[in-house]
Amino acid sequence: MNKKVLIITYYWPPSGGIGVHRCLKFAKYLRQFGWEPVIYTAANAHYPYLDESNFKHIPEGITVLKKNIIEPFSFYKRFTGKQINEPMSNPLHIRGKKQNWKEKLSIWLRGNFFIPDARSLWIRPSVSYLTEYLSKNPVDAIISDGPPHTNTTIACRVSQKTGIPWLADFQDPWTQVDYYKLFPFTRRADNKHKRLEQDALKTAKKTTIASPTWKKDLENIGGHNVDVIYWGYDEDDFEGAKSNKNPDEFVISHAGLFGFDRLPDQFFKALSELKAEYPEFSKKLRIKLAGMIDFSVLESLKQNGLNENFQNLGNLKREEALQLTLDSDLLLLPLNKADNIMGRVPGKLFEQLRSNNPILVLGPHGSDVQHIVESSGCGKSFNYDEKEALKSFTNSVFEKEITFSAGDITEYSVKNQVKKLSVYLNSISQ
């Protein structure tokens, strides 16, 4: 008989985007390793965008508990003049031409009054509800995934009240995350974040995080019994999918958040020079970007004469984004320019690996991503300012002078990552 694990997650279908897939895929595969998941999520969450296709990954017959959540996003949209049905962009990463005073004030209020995040009003009712539920429906362990770290705080308090062992998972760090420093925190707010974080690290029986460097960073601030769970790729996502490349196009693509802290201006200059030097390259070049794109990225494309080669695909459903990855000739993976960049391992990396198409990483030498990509034989990593090297590499891929082929990447499958997770759950629930 399977043991039971309560998974506390804000993101759950019909949520779209990458954030939903960590806990969703945990739930999908845990049964195969002796654990029955019980999901706790928000009943009326305000997701940035939706993707109905994610429902197919939910295990049949799974218990899903839901409780209403109060979120400030409707107020934020009315206050800043946005449409109610307009998808929410992240104002810390995606900007318009100029951030107005209302947006700045909203960020200040979000950072100093909604702690640990904008879902904080969900904490108290969730702790009360789950404590009562678990007294009648016991489980053997708890998992939470953050951010949002409202999940983390709920799990921490429920574990403290019930004594149920808790595995705290982090797809991104808390106070060590890159955008933490972008918030205009008061000293009081900063101290409260750090108190909540330390309480969580002390309470959790096991902690997992998305990269080796971030594992070390977490241990440096008091994390104990910390291990790595990569995002991974799900083989089921690629079932029946085939690459449909157009021989008359050379497609460079990126799907996901493309913020100002990922501005690849030297790469765009390299592409502009290749256009000027090689008519065939100019004729075939297609730059396809899907997701939220910062104004500075769009301006750089324009300034470098790349608008005629550029397609803004907007927000794509997951299956469409995967098809774009399969159909591309070169996959762009810009890491955000931040203090914790060495440990930033985006979830899309593993799908790029699985596509078996060449990957161009923009980020510092020695990063976790560089190690994964180059040791797997799937691509090359460059600093943002290495224009000539970027130009040479891109031209070599275009001319098929170099090719890349993934070796054995099965260790990065979601199924194998969840197998590791089950071992950790077994260790804390004995």
C-alpha cells in the first residue's frame, strides 16, 4: 500500500507556464515509486495565463483539495489601468517604455505588505483548513514548492502543528533569488522575509532545490540535508511529436520570459553583421520569440535591423512551445544577469536537451547550465559580450560546419528526478 504525501502548490491546472509543471509532474510519477499524492491548491487562483492541456498529466482518481484565495491582482490592474482579462506580466522583469508611478507604488506595496508574496492572504486559512483535514486524513509526509513562498510558509506551519515530516522544495531560492534585490524592501520587510526563511530551513526535514550551485548557497545560510532535484524533461510530452524544420529557414528561437536582464545586444549585433556579410543568411534568418518580452529586447532587435527577421509569437500553449523547440535550428538560452546566475538552470533547458537541437547559452563560464549543456554534447555557452565568438558559432551552425548530438540524458528525465524525490520522502518518513 502506497504511503501518502500532501503536496502544497499554488500552481495547478489550468495554470499555464513552466511553474505548474514541477508539482504536477511530481504528482504524475510518485505513484510509480510507492507514494500517493494528495494535492492542496487554490480554488480561484489568478494565473497569468491558462493551458487546458495540462489536465492530461493529472493522475486518475487523485485527491485534490482546494480553498479560495484572496489576491491583489484585480486591484493592481484597476489601479494601473490594465484590462482585467489582460495577462499579468512580471513588472520586475518585463517593462514598458517607462515604468509609471502607479507601477512603482504597486511594487513597493507588494514587497512590504504582502510577505512572503502576493498570495500571503492564503496562509492563515490554509493552515487552519489543512490542520483540521490532516487530523482526520493523515499523510506520511508533506511537500511544498516555492515560489510562491506562501506555499513554503503554509507547509512549515502545518508541519510544526502536526509533526508530519516536510520536504521543502525550491524551484527558485527565497532571499537569494535574483529579483529579491529588485524589491524596495524596508528593513522590517527584509527581516521578516529572512525570519520566515530561517524558520522554514530549520523545520524542513529535507530540502531540495533546482541546481548544484543553489544547493551550496542554501547550505551557506543554514540549509541542512539539501539535495538537487532538476526540472527535467517528461518523455510523454514528446510522444508523437516530430521535427518539421523548413529547409528555407534558419530558425533561432526562445520560449519563455525574456526580461531586460537577459538583453542579448551583442548577439543581436552579431546576427546583424552576419546578415550584412552573407545574403543567404539574411534571407533564411528567422528569430522566433514566444512569451513575455521586455521593451529593451524589442528595441535592440529594431536597432540592429532584425525586425524583418523577427516574429513575436506571444504566449504559446505548452505543446506549441515544444513544437517550436523541435522545429528550431538553434535554441537560445539567455541566463538572467544576476548575482545567482551560476546556479540558474531554467526548466526549458531540459526540453531543449531532449529536442536534440543545438543550444546557445548566454551566461558566465563555469555555470551549472554550461556544465550540463557541454557535458551532454548539446551546445555551447558564451559570455554575453563575446560578440565575435557568438558570430562564429552561429555561422558554423548555419553552415552545418559543426553539429551537436545529445548523449545519454536519461538522468534528466522527470521520471528519474521523481524517483530521487521518492527516496528522500522514504528517508524522512521512516
